[in-house]
Amino acid sequence: MLKKEITDALNEQINKEIYSAFLYMSMSAYTNDLVLKGFANWFMVQYHEEMYHAMKMYEYIQSQGESVVLKTVDAPPTSFDSPLDAFEKTLAHEQVVTQSINDLMDLAIQHRDHATKIFLEWYVTEQVEEEDTAGDMIAQLQMIGDDPHALLMMDRELAGRAASIPVDFSKGVEQEGE
Ligand code: FEO
């Protein structure tokens, strides 16, 4: 059982994670239009990661005997100035998500909800990685500048990214570990 304020905040966070998924799917579509298929792959894997974040929270709410409440997901932006712009917006977005997770953690601590606090620790760690990765992408694209050859080399590298989490949630998010 969870306090109502905690359940409501977790449901809000599901919405934010699904918005994140939409945002990265939109970035995948944008980079696909640029024929940067490796970038498109990277962002589509990120889409799956975000849906995993949402589903992990979805299952936690249910495991506590509470109800999942899904809400309207905002439309993401559909155009970007460049791949660099997309990654700068990725980092800015992840910083907002980090703040949101920190707020949730504060709420769990305030309510002495130890189970939710332990559950949220996974997200706290994940956000460090998400911001670090986006920062690395920005640094690499800044080094590349206007060099199309280097951009294509990076595109080939990003084509190799595969999802490290389950993408079929019908059997639950923990089916293959994390
Ligand atoms: Fe689910 Fe990228 O934070």
C-alpha cells in the first residue's frame, strides 16, 4: 500500500517517462530523415529504455496494490536544428527528469516510505548514466563540427547500439534481469 500522494506522483512520473520515449522516437524519426540510420537506431533504443522506465514504475504501483492511472502524453517537438541540437535537448530533458526523480525521492523520505525509496534508488543511478551519455554525445558532436566524414563514422558506431533491457513487457519488466 502506498500513500495517495506517492501513488499520484509515481503515476505522474510514468507520464514523464512515456513522454521521454515519445521525444526520443521523434528524434529517431528526425535523424532517419537525415539518412543518419545509426543515430536513428540509437534514439529508437532510447525509446525502448524509456518505456522500460515507465513499465518498471507501472509494475511497482501494481505490486503495492495501487492503481495505474495513465494520462494524456504531450506531443514532442518534431524538428531539430541538427543532431547536436537533438542531443543538447536530450541532456536538458534528462536534467528535468533527474529533478523529477529527486523530488519523488524527497517525497518518499518525507513519508518515511522505505520501499519506495529503495525502488527509486535504481532511477537515481540511471539518471547519472543518462546525463553522462548525453554529455558524451554532445562532446563528440562538438569535436566533429562540420566534418561529414566524422559524422558518418559516428553514425556507423551508433548503429551498433542494441537494447539491453526487455522490449516485450507482456511477461513483466524483470523477465531478463536489468
Ligand atoms: Fe527515464 Fe531518460 O529517463
